[in-house]
Amino acid sequence: MNQRFTLLALHLTGVVGPRRLESLKASFPSNLSDVFGITEEKLAEFENWTPASAKKVLSFDHPQEKAEQEIEKAEHKGIEVLIEGDEQFPKVFENIYDPPFVLWKNGNYLPDDEKAIAVIGCRRPSAYGKQAALKLGEDIARAGYTVVSGLARGIDSIAHQGALKFPKGRTIAFLGSGLLNMYPPENKKLASEIASRGAVFSEYPLFSKPLAMHFPQRNRLISGSSKGVLVVEANKDSGSFITVDHAIDQGKPVFAVPGPIHQKQSEGAHALIQQGAKLVTGVEDIFHEIQDAHAQTVFKSRRVLTAPSEENLSNEEKSVLDHLAYTPVHVDILARMAGMQPRRLNELLLALELQGFVQQAPGHCYFKV
């Protein structure tokens, strides 16, 4: 059995990760498949191995046949199995701790996708967090960078959607389940859209369940594939901090978006800022920190071409816009601030929304875009 099939077969056993693989490579430098010919007792003596893991591997019957079947199933669904040593295997993971050695990919991963920013956050964001994730995702893409995230509910999904809002935007997703067992299931359509302008990756076999232990593991790939990690909103006990820890271990900068001090979703980002994360109010802060002047130039030029102009707004529309903020404001409060009748204010808000200046949030609130 050649090296490629051996690596896939070992991965399919479910007990061989990067550390156990390194132990096997050290013991079988010329022919890794020799592992299937030794005894359980001998294998259990290797570094990072146990009797249980040794038994699992050596009871894995017909390893080459099972590896071939997994590749055939993937190809039938348009999925590519990338194995360490393949030309298409992302080189961005070569220098991270515990690098993956098998990846399932739907879509295309381009060399330019190594210029990426990870955008992560909580599952239940506020209206402010949703707006921030959508805008920052779009602006990162507008600057020529790829948006990386985990396709989870909340900030992750919204960041992917933001990248897709820009016509040339690219985005990459890393799952905690198999590509043919999508989690969360409601993101199947979004995953398909991502694959059309980027790629959806998984480190797990096609039908793998979304086990709790998978998500902390996949988080090292989110940070490892990016130039930095941006936290939009997160509770203090958020799983986002696992990705942040991986980023710090990998020497990547961490960014955080400040939020309203009374919101629980702001606590995590504020804690990160207190610990030294770069405060971000716009993508310019990110590219200034990573010293990419070209990205800043690209972003500014594209923003000028796509941003709606206030020149043609009426004085009433400008007045309403002046009283709006990037956090949602209820129309009753806005009416008092602007000194307008509710009916007229609603007419102006609708006009501004159609022109792309404002968006509506739940609870009859509006915010500036």
C-alpha cells in the first residue's frame, strides 16, 4: 500500500491524529504501511499510543480498500480528498502545531486564499454584532482578502455572507463534521454558495457526526489558515477563545470589535482588548496592524466605486442619517431626536434603506450601514 492510501487509511481508523502519526513516521521511515503488520503490544509501546488505539488500528480490516472507497464516494459528490504530499494540499498548514494530514474539500482553494482573515464570534449575536460581521466580512473581501470562518450559526455564517456580498469576494469554511453530514443543517445552501467562490473543508470523513471534540480541533485550522483572527462578538465563556488561543500559539495577531458595554455579547471582545487585542472599528485597523498597505489601497479604491453617495439626498434624508448610529435606534426615539412625525420618518427611512444607507433591525429599529 502506497504512502497516500496508508495515510488515509490511518486517518479513517478515527484514532490517528497528527501526534500519533509523527510517532509512526519515526518508527517506519521507509514504509509507513508496515504499521499494519506489527502486533498490538508493540504498537502500544510507541509514543502517544495506548493499547486501545493500537487495537483499533490493527483491527481495521482491508485498509487500502476502505481508503479507495472513501475517495470514490467523495469523487461521486464532487469532493476532493487531499492528503499530505498532494500538490493541492494547502501549504499554509505546514508550520502549525498538529498540522492536518488529510482534508476533504468541496470547492477551490487558490494560492491567493493564503491572504485571509478569520472572522469568528458567538452563535446568538446582537443586531449590532450581525451588522458588524456582515460589513467587516464584505470589507475584508473588498480589500482582496479571503474571509475564513467555521460556518457555525451566528457570526461565522454572517461573516461568510458578508464576503459573498462583494461580487469578487472569496470565503473559506472549516467544518466540525463531515462534508456529507452538514452541521448546522440549515447552512447547506450557504455551504454550496461558499464552495462556488471558495471552499468548504473538513478534517473528518464524509459522514462524520458533529462531535463536540471536533470543534476545538477544527479551530486551529481556522486560525492557521489566516493572517489574523477577528472576534466580532463573544461571551466570556465563548468557544471563540479556543481559536484565539490557537492564533496566539501560531503567532497570529488577534483583533476585536468593541460593542455596547451593557451587552453580554460584548464581554468577550472587551476582555480581549484589555488583554492586548487590536481594537477594530473598520478593516483599515486590521491592514494597518498587519502592515499591508496594498490591501488598504485596494479597499479605499473599491469603496469609492461602490459606496452610495449622500450628494443626492434631500435635507430631510440627511437629517435622519445624521441622527442614526451603527447601533440600532428605535423609530420612536429617532422621531424625537429628528423632530419628525412617525409617518414622515418611516417614509424617509424606507427611501434611505432602498438607497443602501440604512438597514432595519428587529423591533422596528434602524441603524446606519
